Amino acid sequence: MVLGTRWPGMLAAVLLCGCGSGEGGADSGADRGTFDDRGSFGTDRGSLDRGSLGERRPPDGGVPKLCGLKVGTAEEVAAGTNTLTIGGAQRRFLVLKVNVPSGHSAPLPVVFAYHGYGSKAENFHGGSWAAASNFPHLKVVPQALNANALPVWDFQADPKASKDLAFFDELLACSDVALDLERVHLVGSSMGGIFAAYLFTHRGDRVASFALNSGGFVTPFSFCSWSPSQLVAALTTRAPALVIWGGPSDFATWDFNQAAKATIQTLRGSSHVVVQCNHGLGHDWSDELNPFLYRFFEDHPRGVKPEPYASGLPTTAKWGPWPSFCSLAP
């Protein structure tokens, strides 16, 4: 089962970079070309500016920001459909309470879920995989903006001008629902997994843990003029990662098999804990992983010490041990 809609045989070249690099493509379908680097980043990269990476700040005057959010559930998705105007663009997104018992009043963990190329939020709310766990959380599912008539994530934008980073910041600042800011998690699949990696490199100090399914640091490109390794090394906190991919046949414009390996190497090089899961199914998703995705999030609030997986993946859970194709990356 793919996290999002399959687009067999479809590929479109889309302009993705707002700071001097080139074109990318779809995250599923046949290969019709390679990444076209349109220019040199030069030797003067300036200073790394991610914006404010501290705790969520209320608007001027200290008044919490109310966004008028509608909140649905995995069973009533339409009830959680929202729109906000951010950076001059109308953005649509879902807000869903998942596994939240009646009368629950404590701040909720939040999972931001990023769909694949050409797909939509309604295809990626993950009701079936969320139901496989008992992890209570708020699911926020943003919708990508259209480029060449299909939704794409702007994963090479200048971070100071990125509409999708601003979208994340705005949603995290809404105070209609009490959020546990020590439990902000990301999951993305395919192009959504590439964007989740980009988001992590620029907002990683707000992220407790994240999961990439056929995503990560694809090549050949840098996230603007900064390489992933530079961005990851500059983060002041370490967020554990769950990196999922489908082996040598996991290819859709980009080689996601190589991307997974490069992502793991980059994260481990900066001492991030990584759980690696090569299910061997190509550009797809393994249903075996459904409950473990949320167990991973539940086990990893921001800055947790000691690391719960330091001696290996846990084997005591009501659904049994992790799948045999998962392991702790050395």
C-alpha cells in the first residue's frame, strides 16, 4: 500500500528551486530525465539562516493565535478540512484527532504528514495505519500547492522564502488545540519524504522524530546552497529518524535506494539515531510497519534520554517485535 495515491506511468518536470538550482520530477512513474542543475551556488554561501528555531512564540502582545481550526477524525475526515491564507496563497489542510479518547484534555502530540507528488491530503491521512496503534495524537495533513497543474512540495526553496516552511510554522503556531511541543513528529512519503527531510534540515530543532518512506536526501542536489550534511550538522538537537525504503527497485525519477543510504549515512554522521527498514517492495509501503511508525513516535519525545533504542529495537509490544527487515543503523 502506497502512502498516498499511485500515479503509474506519470512524470512531470516541475520547477522546484527558489535559490538557483534546477528541476526535479515526480515521485512515482517512469523516468523521463534526470535532475538538471542550472547553475553554480558559488563560493560565498553566506550564513545559515533557518529563522527562529526556539519554542513556539505567540503573536505580538503575547496573545495566543486562534486560527479557527475545524477538527475531524480518521473516520470523519471532511470535518477536519481547513484553509488559511499564508504568504498570499490559500492553503488547505486537514486536522484530525486520532485515537484521542473522549474527555482527553492534555496537550496532544502532533504528526505532520506530507503526501506524495500529484496526490492530496485526503489520500494521506493514514486512518488505517493510525488505527493499528493506540497512540493519541493530532494529525495535520497539509496540501501541496500546484505546479504544472499537479501538487508538488517546494523542497529546494530558499528557506527564508519557502511557502511550505512558512506553512509549517503557521500551523504549529495555531493554538486552537493544545499541542505538546516536545512531541512534534513528521512523516512523508516519496516527494513528501523528500520535503520532510528538507523541513527537518531547516526546522529540526522543533522536531522530536521523523519518518521518511522512499524519501530523504536525494541526489544530485543540495537544499539551496547548503548540503544536507552541513544542515544536519548545524542542528543543535538530535532527532531520531525512521528511514524506510524498498531496495534497488525503489526508483521514481530519483534513486530512492541510494537516497535512503545517503540519508542514513548523513544522519549517523551527526549522531542521530536511525532505524532503517528496507522492505524490498520497491516504491511502495509495507503494511507490516503500520503500528511501528507510531510506536517510534511514541517512544521518541524531543531530546529523550536515555535513548530507548540504544541497545536495539524493542521486542516487547502487543503486536510483537519489529519486522525482520528493520534494524538499528550502526
